[in-house]
Amino acid sequence: MAHPANPFAVDRRSLFAVSALALGAASLWRPTSSFAASQPGDWPAWAPPQSRLESDISGLRARAVDIRRFGASCNGTTDDSAALERAIAGGAPAVMISGPMRLTRPVAISRAFGIFGQGKGPHLIWAGPTGSPLSVSPESNDPASFVRNIVVDGIHATTIASQRSKTVMLRAVNIRGLKVTRCTADGIGLASVGHLRMDGSGYDRAKGSVTVDPAVLAGFSPNSLDDLNEDIYISDNTVDYGAYQGSILRFNMARRVIAVGNEGKYAKISWWGGGAKHDQGGMPQFLRRVSEVYIADNTMRGANGGVYGNNGQKVVVARNRISDMSDVGVDFEGCMDCIAYDNRVTNAGNFCYSTFYVARNIVFRNNYGEQDGTIPETIRREKMSKIGAQRGLSMAALQSGGFATSLDAITVSFIGNEFVYSGPGQLGVCTPSYFGSMVFQGNRLRNVTVDWTYRATDRLVIKDNVLLFDRPGNKPMVLIGGSAPKGEISGNRVELATALPAESVAIGYTVASNRIDLAIRNNAVNASAARALPLIVSVKRNIQGNAQISGNTVGGVVVSPVLKRPNSRFDGNKTGEGRAITPNFMARGLLPTP
């Protein structure tokens, strides 16, 4: 996969200004003369070329019939629901809407059909009491049947004041071939995709277990994805939901999904491919029923999360700009083989980048994350939901949620990211949980600690990172830490431009297992003698294995006596002034509590 250029070369102030301007444009109709951008260089191989998708839309637009030929008044006050129903029943391939069409009930669509807006909208005014104005589902209500080839392009949808923030413009159930492009949704979400096997009473997470997949009980295949929704393309839309929280796109039980170039105020993109908890469908041997997904170049703020979902596989999340989320920025829950790169997340109540439950082969690469201390106040002001602690401190997080005995379930890498805490008083953090393998390499951090200490983990690599601290924080901290029995902390550089609280530790490692294979080497803490911090390794029991603690520049080396073994090494450590350090073998219980 080809990755775009490093995002850290971009002027972030300009990028933020562009994002804010775009989000303020939700009331503007999107032009329909041309599409917004050329195909990105990392376009997925499984998708048709973007030019072909757009050509198909333009071709159908040219065949659209004026909705007024079916009796629509398009005056914004008369109910035009029946006119749209007549157009669908009469066999028109598509309709063109050039004035405000008012709908008071969901209009059922069960065949290939297109709806196009022309001129400055609004084109669709939703005045119904419940449901979505455009309701796509098979006429037979058979979960093995699918509606094919629905297109909605250039529509400006809104809703009457009493219905604001209660629905989406289009809800599709059992769909194969959905294109929603260049639309504007004002006070209403854009689109959702569901499945008849899930939306009825057939799917029940409570019936699952570590050996029973509730999706199979609901009728989904145990070994094939051929019964999912397919081929969903959501591009160049703008959503202003009006209040926390709405959706650009929610898709369930689907594969081959593209969401690109959309803008969402109080809106997000999310998916669901089954329950992710270990006893509700999330075990690693079960299928991930969201697959082959590309979510790129979107801008979102003001929801619970920017891009997130359950039980996905082969999901690419790239170059999205996400801000002011009550919970997470980019989050993979129960997911496998996913990558997030070149995204920018600013201010998330809990975590900028995270995984929950199964997280096998998840990579976060070249992303930017920043917490500036304002999200708790944003959450209060916007009346966002209470989700977790919402402290606005964590840049990266793992939440294993019952998979601490599954060695192959959680393998995560954070590579080449930049994390910044610019808020008052505290320091930013990374939030640990169980992992089978964690690699944290080549990242740049400012006022953010990297302590992945957790009571039961397996393999940890913290390598070639740069940490700068120019704010003191408000309590003792471990700047770089871990506890995995197989560990490497090497080549990291810590710059201390200020004194940190007393009892803070530069590198701290706590081993609770009965075996260790640990290398802490060639790390450098650049600080004056007054700011020097120690390296401490604490072992809580008699242990087998060896440790190499060598070539580090720190304020001192303190090690548990049980590590003084024939094959362990403690050579070449020195202070910042170049003075050799003799290890002090007494490190039991000396690390500050996270």
C-alpha cells in the first residue's frame, strides 16, 4: 500500500483553518457539475476506479425524469410523498428534484433507482413523525434478497424543526450498490445501512458465547461473507446534524465500503460487524462481518467518535481530520488487519487512537494526536454523553475487555506518530491494557508519557521514540515504562526542558511474571543534573531469564537484586555528565503509581 507524504510537514494551523471553514459550510448546496477531487493514490485495489463510479452517477443523472411529471408540486408545503411513490412504481430510472419536495412518510424503494437534486435546494424536506424519508429494503423482506443500485446525488435534505436530530436521510436494509454523493444534510443524518438478519429479532448477542457466534445463530454464514451488504460509496457530502450526535454513515454487516471527502458537524462514520465482546461474537475465530473498507479524507467533529466500529477486517482509515469527540478519535473494536495513517485527531474525551477487545494486526502510522485540555468543557457545553472518564489526556490506548488470556488476539503497533499534550497542569498519557504484542516505535511526543505497564502482557517494544517535556505535570510519572516479560526499550531520547515532580522516573519496568527477557539499552535522557531521572527495574518475585541494561544515559540505575544473574549485563550506563553508573540493586516498589 502506498502511503502519502508525511503529514507533519504540513502547516497544521492552515490545515485546521481549512477544516473549520469546511465545517461551517453545511447549509450550502453542493455543486453537481463535477466531483470534488481526483482519485487518491492509495485507492483500494478491490474498488472500481473512482472515475467509473462518478461516470455511472452522471450517466444515470442524464436519464432522470422531472419529479413534477408524477404530480409533485415541489413548493415545500404540499405533501409530495405520493408523487415519489408513483415515480418508483411507474418504472422511472431516476427522478430530478429542482424545488423543495416535502415528504411526510417514509417512501419505500425496492428496486434500482436514482434521486438527483438540481439547483440550490432544499430538495427534500422531511416532515414525517418517524423513520427515514428514503427507506430502501427488499419488497419480499427476505434476508437473502438485496436491493441493487441506489443513487442519491446532489440532494439538499433538511427537516422541520420538531424533527431535528432524529433520523437519517436514507436508510437502506439489504443493499448492494449504494451511492450517496454531493448531498447536504441539515438537521438530519445522511445514511445508514442495515441487514434484515440483524435488524429483526434474529440477532441476539446474549445468545453468544466463546464457542457460539450469535451471527451464525441469526442465519449468517459461518465461513463466508457472501451474505453481507456490498459496494457502498459515500462521497463529498456535508452533514450538519445540529446537535450531538449524528452520522455521515453507519454501516452494519457490509463489505466493500468507501467513505471519502465528507464533512460532518456533530457527525461521524461508524460500523458494526457483530458483537465484539468475547462472549457476544468477538472471539478471534469468528468472522469479522465488516470487511474491505476505505475511510479517507473526511472531516468530523462533535460526536462520540470520529471513525470507529466493531468487528471489522481490512479497514483503512486515512487522512481524516477529527476533533472534539466525547469518546474516541479513531477506534478499532474487535478488529483485525486494519491500519490508520496520516489522520489528525484533536481533543477526544477518552482516547485519540485506540483499540478495544480483539485487535489483531492493527497499525497506527504517521498520525497526529493532540489534547489541549478543552474537551471536558466542550463535553459539558455540548451536553455530550457520559462515556468513561473523559479527561482528555490519552493519546493512544488499548482496552482488552476480556481477552487477557488470548495471546494472538491483541497485536498493535504505533509507528511514526506525533502526540502532543498542550493543556494545563497535567501530562498526556498512553493508556495500557493487555496485549500479546505491542510495538511503539519512531514516535514523537511532547509532554506525553509512554508507560505501557500492565499486569499481564507478553511482548513489548518501545524503540527510537523522542519525548520532549517542557511542562512539569502535577504528579510523579514514569516517562517510559512497561511490564511485559519479553521487553525491549532501546534508542529512545528524552529531552527534559523543565524539572518534573519529585520521584518521577525516566524509564521504569515492573515484572510480575516468573520469567524475563529484557533489554533496556542505548536510551538517553538529556537533562541537567538537577533534572536527572533514574532508570528503575522492579521484579516482584524470583525469576528466570536475563536482563541487559546497558549504554543508557540516565540519572541512575536501580535494579531488583534477583536480576543480578550471571548472564545479565549492566554495563556502559552513565550520567549526562559522562560519569559511569554502578547499578544499585534494591528496586522493589520504587515506581510511582500510574
